[in-house]
Amino acid sequence: MSHKIVSKRKLSENVFTAEIEASLIAQAGKPGQFVIISINSEYSERIPLTIADADPEKGTIRLIWQRVGKTTAELADMKADEKIANVVGPLGKPTHIENLGTVACVGGGIGNAPLLPITKALKKAGNKIISILGARTKDLLILEDEFDRISNELIVTTDDGSYGRKALVTEPLKELCQRDQKPNQAFVISPAIMMKFCCEVTRKFNIPTQVSLNTIMVDATGMCGGCRVEIDGKPKFVCVDGPEFDGHKVNFDLMMKRLDAYKDQEQKAYEQYKEHRCKIGLDK
Amino acid sequence: MTDEERQELLKKQKTDKLTPADRYKIPPQDMPEQDPVKRRSNVNEVATGYTETHARLEAMRCLQCKKAPCIKGCPVQIKIQDFVAAICDGDFKKALAVIKENSLLPAVCGRVCPQEVQCQQTCTVGLKFKDPTKAVSIGRLERFVADLDQEEIIPTVAPETGMKVAVIGSGPGGIVTAADTRRAGHDVTIFEAFHKTGGVLVYGIPEFRLPKAIVQKEIDVLTEMGVKIVCNFVVGRTRTIEQLMKEDGFDAVYIGVGAGLPRFMGIEGESLVGVFSANEYLTRANLMKAYDFGKGADTPIVRSKKVAVIGGGNVAMDSARTAVRLGAEKVYLVYRRTEKEMPARIEEVHHAKQEGVEFHILQSPKRVIGDQNSRVTAIECLKYRLGEPDESGRRRPIPIEGSEFQIDVDTCIIAIGNIANPLIRQTTAGLEFNKWGNILVDENCKTSLDGVYAGGDIVLGAATVILAMGQGRIAAAAINDYLAKKKQKS
Ligand SMILES: Cc1cc2nc3c(=O)[nH]c(=O)nc-3n(C[C@H](O)[C@H](O)[C@H](O)COP(=O)(O)OP(=O)(O)OC[C@H]3O[C@@H](n4cnc5c(N)ncnc54)[C@H](O)[C@@H]3O)c2cc1C
Ligand SMILES: Cc1cc2nc3c(=O)[nH]c(=O)nc-3n(C[C@H](O)[C@H](O)[C@H](O)COP(=O)(O)OP(=O)(O)OC[C@H]3O[C@@H](n4cnc5c(N)ncnc54)[C@H](O)[C@@H]3O)c2cc1C
Ligand code: SF4
Ligand code: SF4
Ligand code: FES
């Protein structure tokens, strides 16, 4: 059973979104959950992507991805009506959603995509939402409008000051924590390094912080242990115990090292693919 | 033994009446295999299989014992002496038919059954030589007739009953349950989490031991019989068992999801880059074909120079031999007991040694050591000695204090077993489990829920292919019974 791409669009230089037919997943998926996809059957890599949105009636899910390597690049080159061979899910534990009062939702880079459905659900549960979105530069900022619609307050930062405030997200986050009415909880999804620093900020203010980890995965059903991280010094599997964890307990340094385990090989594969798409004229 | 000597012996079978003493004199027929040096760099099957001459000579070694003690050793009670006699007579079709009465996957079991602790352990010939490897090579004979069977016979399917059966997991237990319930005319669907069917037979056991084409052939037969196969479907996530039964109209369910989660040792440094569970290492290599990375396959795998594999079972042997094939210069197998206690098949131990795997027995890692980039550089081990036998009857390994030493490695593969995957447990109310998380079943493989059956590794803990298959058979028979009664009532 393959899955048709209903529509596909570019959101920024390296970020893409597509709506994909997957009716059972659209029905069962909850905020915080993800799918594993592989483009063809025999040789393709299995990669995890968050369910950014779902339309159970239409039977579709939305994926948002950043082009970082071979598989995400290949996916970016696909067009509407083409088919993805395998889409499995929904995987992982759903986010625990309740009315906590005021919550800070912090997204960095592509992290805004997985953060959006969670923020929506938190809003629906009655929380006051303060969103902080960070990007390296203006062109890389995604989903600002969507967050604007559901946030009581929205703060945007860029590293280079090309848009919003020139700062790292940790700055406004710290200010939030210093307010009289500090957030009751924070949700942070971003590159690992940024989650690490956000957690250092919130730890000082004793604000419980949920992070969503993006480790390398193979099966995503708990069978291989490749996705394991250290939580409080103990190994946990991101695909079945997570992907969300108490950020104050995560060993981010080790996680980042594990993410780089295949860096050289992955770069080579990406280079090869770029050469290939150049040859077949996809670049034009 | 030369070919001429073989032919000579074969003639005898036709003319002379052989006495047991004559039969004992026939040397055990070795299985031809790929040269150990060559096979270090390919993933083709190691043992290439008996020729007709080998097979008939090996079959001649069987004494046709009246009570056939071998049968008691086989978990599915194949009528061994009958199929072996048919091979003697050169009637291979009949031999296969006899086997298929009890086993649906002879090409698989002939290759991977631990015969030396099953059928061949109780074989009279083996007992005579006090060595199960000198028993009649029942597994090899089974494989021989199964491999000859080129045209696949599709079993007849009874008229449609209109009852629906869901089989969760496409491992050996699932395959057999699906075949047997479909034969009874039920509408059967297999739900598989992976994009490929076959369970451990495809993602765990490597190509060089069990060619994937053999498993695919069995799956193709299921499809021909009208079994529906839905891949990429994680029961408990995509749909729950309750939804399958209450909303999707399934009348009975077989749970054959296997063991699942890999066990780690709980030692320092186990999350360093370069430490893998055997499951991950083998899945990357087998299912994702990572050995072809850069030549088509997109899933990478470490290219290690020095590898330590921890464990002494089949999974450890498969990991070590896969590492050899991926180009490792040194592969160490680190096991805390001695070779005698190793649970792996004797043949795999033998093959691993031939391929250059170095055995480090009576040792076990205490911690994994890494560099500033968190990459593995060595394991620190303790030496062990054997104490009194424990509950399993094997002598207990006892660490020798102060015996620490290091082995330099860049990769460490942990192959010390699996624990039950909790997904079904977390998502199925009313299903009962033991304290290790294995599903509790009665002698018919029925669980605590009506219409729900289970078997294989999720019930037995770590089992074998043939045990999983046997349970599939039992469960299927019980499901067929249950559905017949259900139909009568309605
Ligand atoms: C639960 C979960 C949800 C995710 N959701 C999304 C999502 O919604 N959108 C999205 O764009 N990405 C998401 N990711 C990350 C995504 O899976 C990876 O970017 C993808 O696997 C990269 O595949 P590739 O073949 O294109 O690149 P690769 O060749 O595999 O990697 C290229 C480079 O990216 C880095 N990298 C590899 N894997 C990851 C990873 N998991 N996370 C971060 N960096 C990585 C490596 O350093 C590598 O050098 C998610 C990951 C997880 C675990
Ligand atoms: C490397 C290795 C080597 C081995 N060597 C031997 C050997 O030489 N001889 C021998 O007899 N035994 C061997 N075994 C053991 C043997 O393979 C198992 O005992 C046997 O495969 C168990 O069969 P099973 O029917 O329980 O299912 P499994 O083969 O475990 O398959 C279970 C299937 O269920 C799927 N699944 C899991 N969860 C879900 C879900 N929620 N929804 C849908 N599908 C799901 C899995 O993806 C998998 O495909 C070996 C095992 C391994 C790992
Ligand atoms: S199925 Fe296994 S145990 Fe039974 S006879 Fe065949 S090889 Fe022996
Ligand atoms: S026990 Fe051995 S010798 Fe006797 S019938 Fe069985 S296979 Fe033949
Ligand atoms: S990805 Fe294999 S256990 Fe999580």
C-alpha cells in the first residue's frame, strides 16, 4: 500500500511540506506522534517525521521537513500525485495535554513543525500560550502565521537580526521566566543544542520543561535500541518511551554525539545524490 | 570420502541388506560449503546443500528404529524415520509430503533448527557415537528435500466461512497460523509493523544462513492462498486489538509479535557511539541492506576495524559473522561461560571460527570506554570462572575480582537477548502477562481474552523458529475450532 502525495509546497529555502494520504494514521494520530517513512521499498532509509497536522475526514496527514541529507532531499524532489512506498504510524507516545495555565512554547528551526500540533492542542485545552520562535535568518523562519493565530503572545528571534528580535531564543525565554507570572511549563522543540541551552535556563527557574528528541531511528517500534538516549543516567528508547522527555534529565551531549555517528557516510550519500539530480536535470 | 566410494556404497543399498553395523560404518556426510576465505567477503549462503548422493548416503545411516526416539526430540513430531526412508528409496516427493504433514517451513527449519538439542539429540546413531553431530543429519536431509521442491503446491482452501482472522506479526508463528486458518476457509489478514514480511527470518537471521528468497517463497504461497498482507501497520498504534475486533469485524486474533526490545547490560558507557544492540546491527545489515550503502542502499552501517560481540547464542554468532563480512579486521566473541555452555547451534560456532572470529571465553565486559568524541575505543573486561550449576542446569559464571583487562575495539555489539515489547500490553485491556511481560496462554495458546490467541517469542521469551511454528499450528487449530463453534451458534 503506497501513499499518494496530495499536495506539496516549499516553505523556505530548505523546508518543504506535503499532504499525504494515510487515512488510518490521520484517524489515530495525536499531537506529539510521528511517522516513519521510506520512499521506495528495497533500499530506502526509514526516517522519522512528525505528524504536523492531520485531517481524519479527508484521510490525510501533513509532514513538514527540512532538507538535510539524502532522504529528505529525495522527498523534496517529489511532486504531487507521486507515491511514497511506506508510511508507518502513528508512533511514539502522544503529548500529555492538560490545562496548566500559562505555557511557553519554544520552537527552533524545523522544530516549529512538530511544535505546532502540540501548541494547538494546548490552546484547545485552555492554556495561555506564549510562543517563542527562533531561526538563523528570516528566510528560514517557518509557520509564523500559524503560531500567531493560536498564541496569546508571539516572540520571534533571528540569529542575524534579519527579522524580529536579534537574539537566541534563550534570551526571551529567560525574560519570560523572570516575569511575575512565569510560565507553568515549557515545551521546547529545536535542534538538540538549543534544547540543551533552553533547559539550562528553565532549570534555574524550576520550570518543568518537555523536549521532543530527534535521534536516529531504524524500526521505531522499540526493537533495535538505536534511538536510545540517557535520561537521568538510564537508557530510554525515544521511539517507544518518547519522543518527549523531561528536558532537565536528558544527556544532550551524548545525544548530539550519537546523532553524528554516521555523519561522514551521510554526507557522501547526499553528495552522490546531488550529483545525480544535477545529471538528470532536476536542478534546473 | 571420494565420490567413487560414495557410488559404491549407494549400490549396496539396492543389492545388500544392510545391518546396523554396516550402517554405523557409513561416515556422516559433510555438507558442501563455501570456502571460508571467500565467504568472508560475500553474503551468499555458507552451506550449499547436499547432492542427491550425499542425501541418500546420509539417509542410509538411519537404523529405522522401531520407536524412532528422534521424533520425541522434534517439537512438531515430524515422522522422521518415514521421510528418511523415503529419501533412501529416492522418493523425494514422498519425503517432503511426510514432512509437510507436520511442518510448513522445512526449508527454514532444516537450516536453522538447533538439531543437536532437538531431533538429533535423541537419535540412536548419535547416542552410539556419543555425539549429536554424528547422528543422522536430519536437518540437512529436511533441507535437501525442501530445496528440491521447485514448483510450489498451493494448499487447497476450504469454502469461505465468512469469518475474519487477524494475524499480528509475520514471523514463523504468524506465517503458520495464517496458512492453517486460511486453509479452513477463513478470511485472513496479516498485519506487519515492518515494510517486509518474515519477522526475524528476514531482519535478524542473515542471508548467508537463510536466504531471503526462501522466506519470500513461503510468503508468496500465503498470498496465492488468498491471505491478505498489510505491512507498515503497528497493532496498538495504527489500530488496537479492540478496534480490530469491535470495529473492523475480526472474529479471532493471533498475536505473534516476537520478543522485541533488546536487552542491554546496564554497564557504564553502553550508550557511547559504536555500541549497538545485535538487533540494530543485524537489521541495518539484513533488512536495510546496509552492506550496499553507497551502491544503492541508503541506510548506513559502521565500518568497523575491531569488533567485540558480547554473547554466545545464534544472535551473537550472526552479528560476529556479519561484522566479518562488512570488512572488520578483528572480530572477538566475548562470552562469560565456556564454549560448552554456548546456546548457539554447533554448526554456527564452527563456521564462525572458520571465518576467523576469535573466541574470548570466560570473560565479560564491565564497562565500555570512549574517547572525547564519545566513540568507543575499548572494553574493559573481567575474567570469569564457572561455579555450581544454576536453575538452567548450566554452570554459573563467577567474576574473578581484580582480573580487569582491556580489549581495544571501535565497535561493541551486545547480543544478550531480548525482553518482551510492551506495546500490546500497554494498549490491550484484559490481556494477562507474566512478570517478564510475556503473554499468558493455555495449552491451546488461548490468552485471557475471548478469541485472542498468542504464540512464539512473545509467549515463550526467546524461543526457536520451530517452537514458534509449533505454537502457530496449535493456535490455528484452536482458532478454527473456536470459529466453527461461533458459526454454529450464529
Ligand atoms: C521523532 C522524530 C521526529 C522528527 N520530526 C521531524 C520533522 O517533523 N521534520 C524534520 O525535518 N525532521 C524531523 N526529524 C528529523 C529527521 O528524521 C531527520 O532530519 C532525517 O532522518 C534526516 O534524513 P536524511 O537522510 O535526509 O539525512 P541524513 O543523511 O540521515 O542526515 C544528514 C545530517 O543530518 C543530521 N541528522 C541525522 N538524523 C537526524 C535527526 N534525527 N535529527 C537531526 N539531525 C539529524 C546528521 O548530523 C546528518 O549528518 C524527526 C526526528 C525524530 C526522531
Ligand atoms: C539473529 C537471530 C538469530 C536466530 N537464530 C535462530 C536459529 O538459528 N534457529 C532458531 O530456531 N531460532 C533462531 N532465532 C530465534 C527465532 O528467530 C525466533 O524464536 C522466532 O523468529 C520467533 O518467531 P515469532 O513467530 O515469535 O515472530 P518473530 O520472528 O519475532 O516476528 C515477529 C513479527 O511481528 C512484528 N511485530 C512486532 N510488533 C508488532 C505490532 N505491534 N504490530 C504488527 N507487527 C508487529 C515484527 O515486526 C516481526 O516481523 C534467532 C533470532 C535472532 C534474532
Ligand atoms: S523440524 Fe527441526 S527438530 Fe524437527 S525434525 Fe526438522 S530439523 Fe529436527
Ligand atoms: S533415531 Fe536416528 S536412527 Fe533412529 S529412526 Fe530416528 S533418525 Fe533414524
Ligand atoms: S528506533 Fe529502534 S528502538 Fe527506537
